[in-house]
Amino acid sequence: MATNGQIELGLDTFGDITTDESGVRTSYPQVIRDVIAEAVLADQVGVDFFGVGEHHRDDFSISAPDVVLAAIAGQTERIRLGTAVTVLSSDDAVRVYERFATLDAASSGRAEVILGRGSFTESFPLFGFDLDDYEMLFEEKLDLFAELRKEGPVTWSGKHRAPLVDQDVYPKTDSGQLTAWIGVGGSPESVVRSVRYNIPMMLAIIGGDPARFVPYVDLYKRAQEQLGPDVGLTAPMPLGAHSPGHIAETDELAIEQAWPHVKLMHDRIGAERGWPAMQRSQFISEVTSGSQYVGSPETVARKIAKTVRTLGLNRFDFKYASGPMPHSQLMASIELYGTRVIPRVRELLASESTVAQA
């Protein structure tokens, strides 16, 4: 995480199965290779963070994000590497810690893990977990993970795994603590949980005006004031958010490229969850006043800067892949994000800060 007060600007992908320019579906292995190439480009153009999601279904290619991140680590130099998210509820907290501590070592301290329950539930039956235990599994495994981050002997017991008694877990990190976030979709309980475990909050804002999350940001601050002495807070906890989008040279081109792929993804998931099909007017509304960051570099930069200012963010992660958009368009979006959007966001925020101080 940044320690100099400068906003961090990252990228996220779930490794969506793409198509080529003629609409032919890309194979799973090729999508994974393409994601690695996208991360290498992100490193080259100055992006601060690259996150990959974990899914276990046929429209996404990445089920083992730590393995993909390790491959990326070997081909990059400075970019931080993490997940978006690791589905802790259906994993083992000890193994998650070991894998990401190992990634941290291999990448010279660049690893992060964003922990969450995930928006899909395929991993629960796949790994033998009962969905009736959905809440308890996350709470219990997060409790253990928080103890593991202290990097000392752990004594812990719960209902869903064997207890640990004065147990050390290896490897240790160079910094003394693995960087972690908790992905939060917008429940007050999740906000307070983040503070209680002293693990920063990463808001998943995928629809609507980002300003609707201001009450959760206020709760985050109040919880730190009230619980801080009990959980060992010595400074304000950082705050992050991630939202989807696409960048092209013009607003019109970005919308035309993104719309069919966003609709396809939305409607497929919606058919499983009982949502109505997405209308183009809905999409345009999200682009103009919601949480789709779609447009030219100037348009997207201004929208990101506004969200950063509104919520007081320390990091914004741009989910650059939504649906089967071709790899070539994703690469173009990443290049524009790194070379034009990031510098412009920082310029806008710096000028606003200068005006405020005058």
C-alpha cells in the first residue's frame, strides 16, 4: 500500500473468457496466458496493482489466482500483485496464508490478498462446504487468518477445521505482516468486521452512484475511532474501492466496444439470479452517473477523481474486463489507463488539493 499519501491506481480482472475479433471463443489456457501478458503491460505503463479473481465456472478462466500471480511476478518488476477476491470461506486459512506469504517472497514483497466471500457459490459444493454455513465459514476463517498475519505462534480453535496449539506457520514475510484487504459489498456488519480485524476495507462498487457508499465510509471511520484502541490501530486504515469500466480513444468508441460484452455477462448471470435483461439505457445511465467507468481517458480520469474525492479513497482498482471482450481491446484499455488516465487522475487530485489549501 502507498505510504506517501498518493492515490494508488490498480487493475482487476476475473479472467473472463474472451473472443477474438471475429467472435470465436478463446481457450482457457490462452486466456490465462493473455491475462499474464495484460499484467506485464500494466507493470510497464505504471499501474500500481494488478488483481485477479477466483472463480470456478465456465465463463471465467482463473480458479488458482496465486499460481497466475506467481507467473506474473516472474515477468514484472514493480507492480503489486493480489486477488480480487480470494474466496476464503471455501478455502483453508492456513493454506491461503502460506500461498500468499510464498508469493510475497517470490515477488520481493509485492503480494496482497483481498479476502471475501465471493459473489458466486460454485466453490462451496466443489470443495465440500455447506451453503447453510456461509456466514459462519467466513467469520471463522477470517478470525484464523487475522491471527496468522501476526506471524507468531497461533493457538486457535473453531468448528470447521482442526485446532492449532502454539503453531507457527511458514514462510514469514520480510515486512512482518502480509498485506491484506477485506472485500465489502455494502453491509454495515462487513464494515465493522474489517475494523475489528484491523484489515482494510475494499468496497466493491458495481452499480449506482458511488456516493451512496458515503454512509459506509462514515461508519468505517467511526468504527476505527471506537474500536481502534482495542484492535491496536495506530493510524487511520486505508480505504479502497473497485469498479468496472473500459477505456478507448473516444467516449463513443468505448461505449460501443463495451456495451455488447457487458450486456452478455449481465444477462447470463441475471438468468441464473432472476434479473431482467440489461437495457442499453441502463448501461448508459451507469456510464453517465453510475459505476461504469467507460469512456475516453479524460472522461474516465475525471470520474475516478470524483469517486476518490467523494469517498476519500487511498486506492481505486479499475476492473478492466467485463464479458468476452477481445484481448486486443483489453490491452488497448490497459495502455490508456496507465499512460493517460493515471497521470490525469493524479493531476486532477493535486490541483483540487492546491485549490483547497489556497
